Amino acid sequence: MSPSGNGGRPPRKGQRGLVADRRTKSASASPPRTASARRAPRRRKQARTRRPGILGWIAALVRFVFRMIFGVIWRGAVVLGIIVLGAAAYYYTLLPPVGEVVDARARGSVTMLDRDGNVFAWRGEQYGGMIDPDSVSPHLTHAVVATEDRRFYRHVGISPRGIASAIRINMREGRGPLEGHGGSTITQQVAKLMCLGVAYDPSEWESEAEYETDCRRTTLWRKIQEVPFALAMEFRYTKDEILTIYFNRAYLGAGTRGFEAASQRYFGHSSSELQPQQAAMLAGLLVAPSYYAPTRNLERAQRRANLVLGLMEEQGFLTAAEADAARAAPATLSDAARQETGGFFADWIMGAGPGFLTNETTEDVIIRTTFDPAMQAAAEDALADVFTNQVSEGSGAQAAIVVMSADGAVRAMVGGRETQAPGQFNRAVQAMRQTGSSFKPFVYAAALNFGWRFDDLIYDGPLTIDIPGSGPWSPENYTGRFYGEVTLTDALRASLNTAAVRLSETVGREATRDVAEGFGIDSDLADGPAVALGASEASLIEMTGAYAGILNGGSAVTPYGLMELRILGDDRALIGQEGGIQDRVISEEAARQLTYMMAQVVANGTGQRAQLPDRPAAGKTGTTNSARDAWFIGFTADYVAGVWMGYDDNTPLSGVSGGGLPAEIWRQTMERIHVDIPPRPLPMIDPIAEAQPAQPLQQAPQAQGERRPDLAEQILMEVLGTILNGN
């Protein structure tokens, strides 16, 4: 057999030869290899396994580091994703139904109505009731989405692009990365409003304000926590439900919580009736509610609303024509919101009512009051007019006014010249000042109640009283002169000090103190004889209430402003009051005589500047030592009003007395109040019908060579002196 294994035959076409044959051919066809040829492949192999250079090492290191970083990143991302999803799942289990989180206020609201039933003031946090995207105006939803989160319906609760953009803007504007713009989605904002599920606990937080401040604080850790909470909300609630929480919990300035309350507060109607410009103004508040509140600065709020209208137009929620029409008719405040009066009165009501139904209420409360907006405006206008036209520019002097009915129903209250922001110092109620001669009517009331008459005589002359522990005390009249025996009417009309002290000492200091306290002067009254000259302190509302007791015939009154208090939605009143008249202090006859005497003070005495052109008035001036306090308190047949003027730091007034600017403020206030009220006579005696035969007068001691004027001249001189200098 041939070596080919095929019988010596050549292979057929297409048939491969045996392996051995191919090896033989290859061997016979190739020339024999030399030693150098046999070593060549080894050298090539050695060349391929040679160590890399420095660049190779660097490239290898970079590839290794990249693989390590990439491995750490994707593994870390997986772990982080698991953690975030786990945290989201945990928060998901804690999220309650929407209806349980729309109103999370720790305290309720107080809405105050004036005497005609119209809203004039709000306190606490107003909540208008639950709303949702289906019940509000579509313009509101569009305005909020356009302003706060244009991709709201497309993201899953967080927007990395928005956060990165906010950080870039903050850094460019020189702030920290998390200061200023937050880049939060609406969902993240709702998470912040819900304080990441942490409820308010009074035992942990000093106040709800502190709790909310902490909830709104932006930190890196808080932003990290928002992510799983926002994801949980997206899983738990629908987009409309998230908007529902937002619409109801967002704070929108002026004590309003939620868009329904804000719509009612600023525009006087429901959020379902909002026009584009109104919706834009409310949405514009979200960035800074107190700063952009239209009650604080309407023009600023309107400019902000125009920016929101531009965003709504840009995103297709408004056509160009609709946006232009909205800009041409900017949103304005309702009449109730525009009214900036009654702040001091509202604060007084909040302090006078029961705390658990006012400052500390957890319910929404409605209070019907005695407040009269027209009278309040009259008092404020009078005060502004006098300080503008009759007081030096830049004066720091203050003033307060109280107007009330004869039964103690307070109709108006001005606690100072400054803007009436809630909680400001109320000089009509909180300031305790020396009353000066405005206290003297209580001295005469005590004497009249003991049987003295308006035309009885009292000696006005030198008087020295030894005060234990202080030594002798000798009061003097404002003019430095004495007028001998004068009637009680003339003594009060000319505000004679020695006559008032002598009368008080005659009837007894305790009698004077009892009458003053009976009429409602609750302050500690002086023990010494100076009590007759108003050495004690009292508040303006106390003094005005005491004069109301004289007007009503001698019965004490308790100044009041709250007529009815009820819970919102409940027709049954929890508290009600229809009048403030209390026990009788002096007889009606004594009150009628005293009213006549005080009418003479205004007609031709120290209070002539308070005269009204069309009706009689009665009152009394008062100026304390060094003119630190100036008073005028008086009444017509319909209303009593009190005015105080002075400096908060007790700086003496310059050229001001009770018969001067306070009487002028009183006159202008009462003129405005009585414009549409027919004149009525004062409840006082007829002096002619009550007259008795005249008794001889005993004149005061006279200096040698001095002509002794008759009584008419003396009183005229006193009146002229007090008009020029005041008392």
C-alpha cells in the first residue's frame, strides 16, 4: 500500500489529502530552517511581552480608577435608591387621608363684626374651609402651577433640574447654595408645609410660630429628607390631592391660611370666583406672603401679580389678549380689606374676652361688637387734622381717643398715631397717666350727692394742710391768685385748685375716692389731699367710662365692646351682652346738677375750645404738673368722648393744655360724629328754676392797695387765663 493510504491514487477532486500527506508535502517543500530562523519566533514573542512604558502605566491606572469609581457609583446608587425607596415606603405608611391634613392649625381664628354686622377685623389664622382644584377657579390652579412648578404634572415629586438651577442662581447672587431660591417642586413645598409629617406638639415647642419657623428652615439635611417624603406623597396622593393640600395649608399673609381664606380676606368673595388678575395676585404671595400682602402694599402686590400673569401667558394658560386685559384692570382690595381702622379696638376685644375663646382659641370664633367704623374714621381724621395743621412737624407727642355711648358701649378707639398693626401699645387702654383737673368732677359729684348744690359757695383762698411724713402742703391756683367765696359751678368752671381741695376735705377724701371708684376708676387712688387735683393715675378708657356714668344719670358703667360671641357655624351665642350700666353711684339729681356745671366749663370756662356749633356739650379739662399730660373729656346728649395727649416718656408738652389741643381734637371728633344726628338737650337742671336767694360772698384776702374785683371779673380773668395758658 502506498504511503498515501489511497492505493497510490491521487485524491479525487474535492477530496482532501490525509494529514500525514500534507505534513510531508509541507516538509519537502520548505527549505530547512537555520538556527537563526528557529530563534526568530522566540524573539518576537519576547518583544510582545515586554513591560509597558510610563504612559502605559498611567493609562492603566486611569482605567482602573475609572472602573473603581464607576463601580462605587453604580453600587452606591443602587444602595441609595434602596434607602430612598425604603424611606419613601416608610413615609407612605404614615401619610393620612387628604381630608385629615388640609387644616392643621393649632389655633383658631377670630372674626370681628361691627355694630351693623360687617367684618372689620381678623385675628388668629383665618381658614375658609376645604377647597380643591375642582372647586376653585381654573385661573388659580394655572397661576400656582405657572409660578411655582411648571413641570408639576410631569415629575414624580422632585426636579433635579430645578434644584440645580436654584443653586446656580443663589451662588451667582452671592448667597449660599440653599439660601434664597430653593428649586422645590409643589410636592416638596407641601412636604415642608406638612413639616415632613412632624405634628405640632405644645410641650416641645414654645409656640406654633416657632414650630413653623423650624419647619420652613432650609438645610441640606432637610432637603435630603424632602426627597423620600415627596416620593411617598406622589405614590400616596394624586396630583390634584397634592394641590388640594397646598391650596388649603399655604400661608398667604394677613393671618390667612389657604387660598379660600385669602380670597375672602382680600377680595371679599370665594376662590371659585377669582379672576385672572386676582388669582395671579394670590399666587404671587407664595414667595413672600407678608411682604407681598396687598393689605401691606397694594402697588407692590399688583406688580408681583403682573409677573405671574406674564408666566401664565408664556405657558399658554392665558392668551395675549386675556393677559393684557388682566393687566389693564389690576386686582384691588375689597372695602372691608381696604378699611384700616379698628386695630386698637380689635386688640382691646382680644384682651377683654375670655382667652380660650380669643387669643388661645382652637375654634373659629365670630364676635359681634359695638364698633362703629364711621365714628372710628371721625376720630382718626380729627387726630390727623390737628397733628398736621396745629402741631409742629416731627413732634413725637402721642394722643389717644375713646368714644362711647352712655351705657359704656365703646364705639371707637384710637390708641396712638402710629399704624394700627396688631399688638401695638394701646394708649387708650394700657397707658396709666395722671388725670389732673379732669378728676375734679368726682369731687363735686361727692359733694352734690351729700346735698350740696351747684350754687352753694366754697371759699377759694390760701390753704395749708400738714401731711404726715411730708410736711405742710399748700395748693395754688393756675393763675397764682385766689377768688374768695365762689359757687361750686364757678369753681369748677374756672378749675380752681384750692376750692376743689377745700371741698374734698370738707366732704371727706374717702367720699371723693368712693365716688371715683364707684364710677369705675380702678387704679390706686392717692391717699392724701392731692387726690382732689388728680394726683392719681388712670387710663383713658376708665376716665371716659366714668364720665359716661355722669351722662346716664349717675350709674356706673363697665366699658364694653363685645356684644355676642359664637363658634363659626353655630347659631347659639356662647357670650352675650346688651349693656354695661351697673350700680348707681350718685343720685340722678346730683348728676343733673353736675352736668350743668360741666356744661358751663364748655360754655364759658376752661373748655371753650370744645364748643360745638349746633348743640350743647359738657366736659372738663385736665393738665398735670409740668404739662406732662393734657386731657379733655366731655359729652353731648348722645355720646361721651375722651382725649389724652402727652409723650410716652413723660416729656412735658410745650404750650399744650387740656383746654387747648385735646379740646380741639375732641371738638373735631364730635362734630364729625354728630353730622347726621339731630341736636338734643343735655340731661341737666334748669339753673333759673333751681335758683335760690343769693348769699353774701366772702372775698379772698386782698393785698394792700389792690382793688378788689367783683366775682364776675374774677371768673372772667380766670377764664381768659386758662384759655391763653390752659389748665
